[in-house]
Amino acid sequence: MQLPPSPLSKIPGNRPRAAAIDSRHHVTRPFLKMTDSELDRLIDRSKRSDMDAFGEIVRHFERPLRSWIASHCPPGVQADEIAQETFIAAHRRLDQFTTGTRFHSWLFTIARYQLMTETTRRRRIADYHTRFGPELIDRELERRADTRLPEEVTDRLEALRHCLGELGERGRELIRWRYDDAIPLREMADRTRRSEGAIKKNLFTLRQKLQECVEGRLAIQGGAA
Amino acid sequence: MNKRFDILWNDFLEGELDAAGQTELQQLTTADPSLLSVAADRYQQHTLLGFIHRENPDASEAFIADTLGKIPASGESFTSSTISRIHPPNIVSFKKRFLPALSAAAVLLLGFILFRSIPSSSPAGIPTAAAPAVAQLILAEDCEWHPDFLHLYEGQSLAAGPIALKSGSAVLRFEGGAELVLTGDTRIDLLSGNSSRLTRGRVVVRADNGAEGFVLETPASEFVDLGTEFSVRVSPSGSTRLQVHEGKVSADSKIITAGHGLVFDDSESKTSRSEEVAADAPRFQDMIRRANPRERRDLMLAYEGFFMKEGPYSATDLNDGHGWAGPWRERNTPDSDQSGPLQLAIRQGKMNAPWPVRGGRLGALELPSGHHSIMRPLEKPIDLSKSGNTFISFMIADGSAGSSAGDIVLTLRSSRQSDRAKIGFGWAKSRAPLVRSSDGKISRGTRHVPTGSTIFCVGKISRSADGTDLIRFRCYNPAETLHFLEPAEWDVDTHRIDLGAKLDIVEITTKSASSICLDEIRLGPTWRSVVPLDLDKFQ
């Protein structure tokens, strides 16, 4: 069965966005663009039990969906499990979707319900909040999931990637230790011959810098738009 | 910016925030809502940093492949995939002899029958304990299940799959919080913790308090609960009737509000017509009232009511009740501080219980101040290696209001592995309900048991075939009603690795500066077998 032509090569003016580069993140993929008609064709084929076509749909939405869910998942909830459940539910209900309408909105609505279900289930465990964090943050994340567009997360992700590239080498290394290698604070302190407290403060400062950089970039993009 | 908030939130992100810090953080964000927005911004950036650093093409492809692998295969592949999973030698020889001569339809039937006959796997499509639970059967009243499907029991956790009720009434509580009552000849498929498919029959769905968004699929259309109560009937011919009793439902690209409904004359046309809902159309509560749920004391495995004359007793004098293999006896531990026989007593009128129990009014056991332990053997042990539920309930009155009350724990343990396999329910000086197990772990709730009141306690042990046990505990103060449906929220809700033992001893341990009264110990397989129910107070 022939797969549809690559959306990157065939669509005039549809250049992929450049990704922020960290020398170690050389494998970063740009967000693939797909036209609505390409997507509609894949949906129609998926409705006829074409799993290759549905696989392309999953591949297209995998990153924005997972990042959106990750940014709205309260502590203790597994974002990738929610993302999987979303795609599975979408496949099951494909015959309910009208081709030609906004698949993106439909998919993210399913994701919201899946996230809400799991969050509600977790909240019903009476000692959940003593283990996983304040209830108010859950409510704020839920409010944001209902009111903010999924594209905002994608923009924030791209801005964050760019801002990581603007950190100094030492800063990027510390962030990588923390988020990629998941090295404990004590080991980071040993490696750098500094105290744990100093490392913790350094991480706080780096996160602050990244936050300011991201907000700045989003403000510029918002102004340009 | 609030420096203290910065420190606490940073500790939270580093996984170093303790309980006191949690409380302080909650207080700061409550007092200053702008901090909540800052906290959420920082948390979201934190998760996105994690996402960026986990991202790589291999991980993405693995996610995609894993997701596609979990999507159920199409009907055409059922036969071949079912046959290919069957490997026992006697089945192979049967296949070799007879398979070439069978038609495709017979192959399908053969695969179904053989698949059902394998004892270690479940019949096709039947919810299994090994798959994750999407719902729980919290009420089963006079239920007769369709003979082609498994008999389900009240309290059972259910994975995705079909439920076929022939008669009677049943209530399901989904993991997402929605509750669904089904009656009569009804078949539904459990799809997820937040969705189900009604193939035939009648259901009433109630979804509120965060459970909104429940999806009910039918042959004609899909209904999405927007915070409401609604009923749906699907007839054998495929006609479907939706009635919204409260709130709103999304259906057929419309929003249907309370007092209104839709009728689909058949599943093929997909067109609907509106109708008004009669004010007296039966609702969720009505359906359950009609089922007339009652206590199931007939299912109790053990009961102790201390129905004896008031006065002093030794432990071995107390040999009443049923389901026991002997009287109570003292257990002298290195910690206990009694010298000489323990002086117990039966007291009357010591408990002030608003629930429909005779507890306290016709005798309660009084343990004196100090550190004491008594135990009694069960006639029928609780086998933790077999799947199922065990509930235990008891009533406690300890200390006077505001007094410094003590510890009390009711423990189920094994006589063969002394001080090893055990599960304890109770509270310590902090007054937080707790569950204590033999792996040394103590799980505590966040509420506090008041002093000077009679407390009704219920513990639940759920055992599953895959080896994980779920242990729950809830304490009710006199202001709380005991519902006939098991609660959605428990004070303690914790998982354990399979303990695998047989618990055959009930032990009471107290450590208090004042006397403690205990009564109405019940052990049974369902909520309704151990909880006294006042249906006049049904909500």
C-alpha cells in the first residue's frame, strides 16, 4: 500500500519550523505540517481499518498531544498513558467524526476528557494530595486545560527549546543532568564540588532565566502576529 | 516575589517538600492567588523541560508502535489470532485431526469454545482481574446474569468488556466517577473509566462532582454527559430513547437540557426527534429504590455483638457471636503492661450510635486504660491468595471530647506466621485513620477521628488474581450517613504487594489513658454484609 507523499516536500511554502538546537539534542524533529486534505484522506482510510493511515495520524499528532498533556498533567498522573488512551479512544470513535471538520479540536477534546477522568480518579484517593502535592495546582492546571489552546503549548515548547540553546554550557549541562540523566542533587554536588544547596539554587536561577526568556519570545511572537 | 514561596516551590519540584512544607505552600497559595499562577507556570515549564529532554525519534516511534499495538484488532483477524493463541497439547492434536474438515464458521465457534475452556484465561470479552479496572460493581440486587457471561459479584472490580444482565438491578461506578444503574435485560460494554456502550436495555447515568464527560455510546448515537443525570433505553429493534433528568447532555450535535429527550426510531437512520420528558420519569434514585436494596447480614462470615449482661468478664468468658473458632483470649506482648488476668467488662448504653445498629445499647466490650491486646480465631480464614473482597466493620468509643485519646488498631493476622502477615485498621495518637501491614508500611488518611464520639469503621481488602491487594479504610463520625453503596472516597486507599497468607485471627490492640469501648465486629464479602443500612435516610 502506497503511503501519501511526504508533507514536507510536496506542499509549497510549507517549510518546517527550525528547532532550537542543543548540541546533544541533534535528534529534535521539526513539527511536521500536514494539509487538511492530507489529513482528511488519512482519516477516511483509517475509517476503513487502514492501520498504516492511522499510524500516520498518530505520528502527526504525537508530539503536540503528548506535550500538551504533559504540561497539564497534575503530579502523579502518567502523561504518556493518557496520550495513548486518547489515541485509542479516537480510533474507536472514528466513525463518529465527520471528515472535513476540525480533527485537531476533536482529538484534544478527547484528550481533555481522558485527563479529566484520570485526574478525578486520582483525586478520589483520600491521601493523594499528601503524596502528590497541593490540590490548588491541580485545579489551576485543569482550568488551563479548559481555557488555553493546544497551540499555546506548542509555541511554548519551541520557545523553551530556543531558550535552552541560549543558556551557557554549564547551565545546559546542569539542566541536562536534572532532566535527561535524572542525576540526584547529591551527585551533581559531588561532580561540581559544590553544596547541594548551591546546586538547588542554581537550578532555580536557571529555571527563572528560562521562564523570562520564554515569556519574552512569546511576547515578541504575539506582537508580530 | 515571595521568597518563602520560591523556596517551597523549588523544594516541591525537586521532590524534597515535606508534609509541613506542603501545608505551608497550600496556605501561601490560598492567601495569595497570584502565587498559584506562578506555581502553575513553573510547574508547566518543569514538565516541558522533562518532555524536551526525553524526546527523541526512537522514543516517539516506540510510543507510536505501542499505541497502535493496543488498538483492538479488526473482526476479520479474530479467528486467526484466537486460534494462534491456543497451544495446549491436547488442543493441538484435536486441531490436527479435525481442523481441515471444518467450515470457517465452525472454526470461529471452535476458537470461541476452546478459548473459553482454558481455565487460566478468561472467556472471550469477559472482564479479567489482570487487566486494569475501569469500573466496580457496587450493587447487585437479585441479579441474574446472562448464562453466556460470567456471574459477577457485588464489589467486583471490572476491566473493559461486556456486562449482560438478565434480571435484577446493578450499579456500576466507573473509575472516572460516573455511576450507572442497569436493570432487567440489559447488555453494556465497558470501554474505559469514562465510557461505555449500551447495546440493549435501559440504564440511568449520574455524573457530577468532576465525573462530567462520561460517554455512553448506543447503536444510534453517542451521548456525552455534561454534568447531569440521564437515562437511555435501547430496544431490541435498535430504537433509542434518551431522557435528560438533570443538567445537560450532548447528543446528535445538539445540547439536550433537563426535561427534554431524543428518540431515534432505529439505529440506521441516525435522525432523531425531540420529546418532552415526563416529570415522574424514573431517575437514578428511583431505580435503586425499586431494587429495594437491603442489608446482607446473611452473608456475614463472622459477627461479634457482645450481647451479654453488664459486668466484669475475663477474655475467655466472651464466647458469643458466630463465625469464630473459639473465645477471646489475651495476648501478652512485651509491650503490654498487664500483670495478672486482664479485667474486661461489658457495658450498656456507652455508645451513642445514630446508625441502625444495636451497638452499645445491648452491650459493648470495655477495655481498661493501659496497653492491652486480645484476639479471637476465625472459623473461616481470609485467603489472600484468592481473588475477592473482604470487608470488616467495627464501632469504637474512646475518650471524652478534647481528651488525649490513645491508639486502637483492629488487626487481621495469620496464626501461622506470628507477627508477619497482618493488616491493621485503626488510629494512633494523631487520630488520623491508618492502615498498617506486615511489610511495615503505614498509610494514613488526612482526616482526623474526633474524640468523645462513637466511630463506625469499615475496612476493605480487595485481592486480585495478579497478586496486588488493595486495602481501604474509612471512619464515619455520628454526623455521617452510612449509604448502602460503597463510598467513592476512602480515608485510606493503598496498594500492597500480595501478602499471600491466610488471615485467621482478629486482634484488638489498645493503648490509652482511658478505657475504650468496642462493639459490632462484622466480617463479610460485601459492603452490605457488614454495614447497617437505614434506607429511610437513603439519598
